[in-house]
Amino acid sequence: MILSGRSSYTVQAPHIERRPAFTLVELLVVLSLFLILASIALPVFKKLLSDQKASKAARSIVSYIDEARSRAIAQGRSYGVRIERQNFNSSLIELDTATSLRVRQLVGIPPYTGEAADAVVMINDGMGSPPTVPVLVPPHFPPGSTTVVRLTFELQDNQLLSLADQGANAPLRTNDIIELPGGRQFMMKSFFRTTPSTSPSTPTERMHTFIDLNNPVNYAYSYPEGAKSLATVAYHYKIHRSPVVSSSAPLTFARGVAIDLNYSGFGDRGNSFAPINASINQAIDIVFGPDGRVESVSRDSTGLRISPPGLIYLCVGNTDGVRVGPLIADLVAPERRSIANLMNPESIWIIINPVTGRIVTAPFATVTDTTSIGNAIVQARSLARLADTLDAQP
């Protein structure tokens, strides 16, 4: 049987659920808001990252320097760090001579005491200038007496000293420190030799140098009994040689961070590490002694080692903030890329106390007095001086 007519069954279309959606205009509005917020936040975020980079670099430098100090204490000899300029061969005042991007370790060398067990140094041995009259060690010498005396070494017992007059690469050289009995230390100057002759006064080859008894490197000493006069007397000695650059990996700062040497130096207002000329534009060596104190600092081509006359300040800032020029207007001049590091409160001081060897960091203070570089530096270091005082308290 064939059924005709409509079927009672109907086919229904599937149900389509309508969901809310963003229109193209709404999406464009949201994206515009994101772009506006990003343009506001990006400079702030970039500045925050830059500030953290300087702080991180300062902490790394402090740890690196403190490691050298710890090694000096642990091993009982001099260790230190070398703050390298980007260019130390130039006699110009330029960005490369005012910027340091790397610090290296200096390794201490054991003191030299001669090859022979009975090796000695003879003081004022009567072989010409200086005068042969007895010379008394300060504070025992009378007013007007000669304080510069000659040191004489017999080369047969002190063979390494035969190379002392060979220049800057000699193992022993001018400005190395000699320690005499009682712990008194002096810098040695102007090595020269005398050759053997038939004269009874010069039977063997000798090496000579000079020291100034009125300018010791250290003042903590005592005299052995009967050793107050140094006229024609032989003494055992120690020569403290300058540390040499370590073969270990240097500390290289993060991109965009540098030690600004324009504002680094000694004391409350000193910038003695700033580039001046070819003889001064050298790497800066900071050497710690076995007691943890700063033994010496050298910064010129002769290797002259001096005792720091005050706290040592290192300015950590941006590479874009380094300035050059002989005038205060040059060193604080603003630029569109970055302000000068001295005027930037986000720069950081690293302070080394030469008396205790303590190393701390401190923020910059706001600088308003730019009448002279000294006045500006005093203002910038006001918080740093306070930080060192507080940190030194027990």
C-alpha cells in the first residue's frame, strides 16, 4: 500500500547559539589603549633596567675587589686589582682615557730577600754621594741632616737585582718597596751599578739605589736594639715587588655600564684618576697588604706607588654619561641621550677605606653647585661619606 500525503515527521535545522563578540572598531580601540600604556611604561621600565644594571655592576666590582683583599689576608702577601682604561696609550683627554670597562686581578709575588742566606743591603757605605757622614733614622736625626741615603747590594749574593736597571719589565725596579729591620718600608729610586775594579773599595759588582728616610711608606715600626744609626751598616732586607696581572678571567662590565674616571679619585673632592696626560693616563692599581689594608695605589707610567691620602672613590655610571673636557662645564654638560654621570642621582659610588680595607657602595647625592669640579664632587659624595662612616661602626 502506498501512502500519500505529507509525512507527519519534520526535519528541524540544528540550533545555532549566538555568542557576544568584539567588533573591529572595539579591537582597534583596545589596541590603541595598549599602545598608549606601552609608550608611557616603556621609558620607565627601560630606566629601571638601567638602574638595576648599574647596581648589579657595582656589586660585582665590590665582590671582585674584596676577593683580592681576602686573598692578600689569607696568603700573607700583596694582592690587588687593576682598573684598566679603554685607552691608556693616549696622551689626550678623551672618552677612552676616562672610561673603564674592565677590572683585572693582580697576583702578589713573594718578597725578595736575595739568593744567599746571608744576603744583606749596606746603607750609606761611603762610596760617594750621598755624604758619608753617619745618618740617623727619623725621628732621631738632627735638624738639617741628610735623610736621603744610598743602598748597596753585592750582586754575587743578590743576583736578581742585576736586572733592576733594565726598565719597566725588570723583575725588580724603581718604586718597589724595601723593608728594613723593624718593619720600616721605603720606596727605592734610581738603580745604577758599579763594576769590579782593582780598588779595595769595589771588589765585586754592585747595584745601588736610594731611599729617603724622611718619607717611609709606613709608620708602624720599631727599631731593633742598637740599630738607630744607619751609617755603614749591613742589614737583612725584604723587597716587596709590585703584583703582576693574573691570568684569571677579568671582570668585564655589562653593556652600557662603566667606571667613570673623571670623577674617581682620593678624598672628599679629589678626581685624581681623571685623564691628564700620557704619564698619568695609565691603568690604576689598587694593592692590598697582608693586613687587609690598602698598601699602595699607582696610576702613572713609572709605576709610582703611593699611600692613598684619603678614601678611594670609584664612580659607576653609564657609558653615555661619560664626558670629556678640561672645564667643569664640559664634565657636567647635559646631552639628549644621557645626563653626565656626576649629575645623575642613579650613579653609584664604590668607596674603599684604605685604613681598614672595607669596601662599600653608596648612592649619589644631588649636585647643585657646579662652580667648580671640586664643589660638585663634594656634594655628590656627601651621602657616600656618611655610608662609609655608618658601615665602619661595629
